[in-house]
Amino acid sequence: MWDPAAYRRFGAERARPFFDLVAQIQAKSPRTVVDLGCGPGELTVALAERWPHARVTGVDSSPEMIERATALGADVDFRVGDLRDWRPGPDTDVLVTNAALQWVPGHADLLERWVRELPARAWLAMQVPGNFGAPSHRALREVARDERYAGRLPMLLRVAPVLDPVEYAARLTALGATVDAWETTYVHLLPTCRDEHPVLRWMDGTALRPVRAALDPAEFRAFCAALEERLASAYPESHGVVPYPFRRIFVVARTTVEDRP
């Protein structure tokens, strides 16, 4: 279960990669714009504001997220759905998926299918976190391997659930797409918290979600305590903030210019 309130902590920091991504989409007057993994919807609304004449749809697997998104009252069609089942329509000119595909094993195959199925001259823009080798996620895997949690947290033990930019670019250019791929490391300066380490607070909105779902409340508290000890060592406070480097991977692809049958 996704908690929209927890996810929206550090909202500005989480939103910045989205805007850096969509700034590279050069579509002028798209007919349909789709946001897969739209979360609580504010960023999808930004797409509707950029392209006010487009039909904009936001899809997310979490009913809680879609409920929050729908409550925004924007002219966007928000719906619950599994992005693995989504297929583009003939007028889907822009497809955005931001910080969602890392949860989908084999998602590179999905990207290839979407590039094949999107209409000619369509845009596909994706961003995924690339920090799975960071101290935060190494610590997460260390705690998950504890015998107390053995066999219950397999999602956390994936060392590399995303590709690097070169691999994404190679797979999509092989299909005839024009690709711009890059990576950026943001240094988030997280304000210190009295009750918990700020990196733990950050992770509570995303990486710790499957842990919370798999463990009972007492086990989850014990897991977080063990993780927080490691995070405090890896990410010390400096002048009232905790620097948290966070690598992100970006790909913007445009499908072949030839008309499809």
C-alpha cells in the first residue's frame, strides 16, 4: 500500500527530476499524453498545464494514489491500472513514466514494446532512480538479509533493478528510435529531524514501502532501528543538514518518423 502523505515528503526534491525529464520533450501539440505511475497526480497536472489541448491520462496501481489525484479536480483522467497491461492508442503522442519502472522486473522489455506500439514521431520519456548501489540501499539489503526477515523481503535483495543509460539507449536505438539518455546525481540537503534520521524519513516514502507491507508493526520498527543506525553512520549531519547524493537515470526517445501500418 502506498501512503501519499509519506511519498509527498521532500516533494520539491522528488519533483525536480520530473521537470528535468519533461523539459527535453519537444512535442508541440500532442493529442494524448499519458503518465504511467502518476502517484498523487500533481506532476500529471503539470503536464495538462503544459499541453492544455491534449487529452491527459494518469495511471497508477495504487487506489490510494488515484484517490488523492482525483481529488485535485483537474481536467485529467486518473485511473487505477497496472502499467504492464497498458498499451498506447493510435493518438498517444507523449508517454511519461517517472520513478515507477524500477518496481517492474523486466521493464526494459516494456519500453521496447511501447516504442514499437507508439505512433510515429511519438515521445517516450522515463526516469528511474539509479542509487541502488548507494550506502542507503546497501544498508537496506544488509538488514533485509537478517535471519529474522529471511525469505520475506525478496524485492529488497535486487542489486540492480534498473539498467544504466547506455544500455537503455542501445535497446531503443536498435528499434529505430532517436534517443537522449543521461544521468544526474542530485545532492539533496535534507534538514535534520529530531525523531528520525532524514534519509530514513526519505526512504519511508518509497524503498521501505514493501518492508512495511511484509512485516508486522513491531518487526518494522526493529527493521527501521537497525537501518537507521547504519544510515546515521553513512550520512552524517553537516551544519544542520544531511547531504544525500541521489543518482537518477533519464531517457527521452522519439519513435521512428516512418508511418506505421
